[in-house]
Amino acid sequence: MSDFTHLRVLLQRRIDLIADHAFRDRDASAHLEALKNVSEEITAEHQKLRPQLPPRLNHFLTQASFSKALEYLDSSED
């Protein structure tokens, strides 16, 4: 499988941000901006990698099923 390390990092960062309730409670607008930025980075990385993505991973990213995309990457690593 190709090296999707950066994509994996971005997906994990987004999940971590969603789970960071302290950040959200402390500064909701900054939290939302951080989520927006990482989502845009994921979209850009998806577009860059699209030609080499396995069909199922491409589907998850196209549908914004980012948790499933991360699970796919993690299970494909084995």
C-alpha cells in the first residue's frame, strides 16, 4: 500500500480536535476554525492522493466518513 502517513495524521488530528471539549469550551470559534482548517487539509490531501487511493478509501473520503477512513488505514497497515 502507498504511504498515506500524512493523510492518517490529518484524520487523527480531526478526531482529536472533535474530542477536545476543553478547547471547544474555552474558545468555540478557534475550535471551529481549527476543525475547518484540518478538514480543508484532508480535502486537499484527498485530491492529491486520489489517483492512487484504493476505491474503498476514496469512497470514505468522498463521503466525509473520516473515522471509517482512519479505521481503513489502520486495518490496512497490518
